[in-house]
Amino acid sequence: MLRTIVLGSYLSIQGTFVRALDNGKIVVRVGSRLFEGRPVQSQA
């Protein structure tokens, strides 16, 4: 499943969901790299 995360104020990254962390952040994979950030909430 693709998920989007926010790193800092301006950078957002979309990648394959890997896992959710206890602090509310999630980890996504882009190629061979892993990124950790705040998930972007989907709009209805």
C-alpha cells in the first residue's frame, strides 16, 4: 500500500508502507531506502 509522509515543513515522500512506530510516525520504503515521518491524513 502506498503511503505519504512529511519530513520537516516542505518535504513529502510517497512510498510503500513498511511499519507503524509507537511514536505515531510510519516508515515507508522508496527503492532500497527507508524513510520515517509523520503520515499525511487522507481527505474525505
